[in-house]
Amino acid sequence: MTNYQSAIARLEKANTVDQLHLLENSFARLYSAGVLNRSNFLKLDDLLCEKIAKLIEERHLAFEEETN
């Protein structure tokens, strides 16, 4: 398994925004250390942002359902 594939697996396992923020910092350190190349780092960042947005949207919708 490549470092990129391992990072994808970690991203898929994350279930909270806090976990995703920790991964964001981890991915940045891996990029700075040269473990991830720019292309893979940017792909991971896109996936991470999409997952954060999805979790926030789900939380927002759940809140709306509770208040109605």
C-alpha cells in the first residue's frame, strides 16, 4: 500500500470534523516531509474538504429536523 493509499484509508475511517482536522495537519506534515507529492496532497485536501462539508451539512439537516 502506498502512502497515498494509506492516507485515503485514514480519510475514509474519519467520522468527525475534529478527526478530519487532525488528518489535515498530518497530511500537511507528510507533504512537508516529502512523503506526499503535491498532486496527491492536493487530491487529499479536496477529499478532506468535501467530507468536512458533507458532515457539516448532515449536522445542519439533523438540527433542522429536530427543531421542526
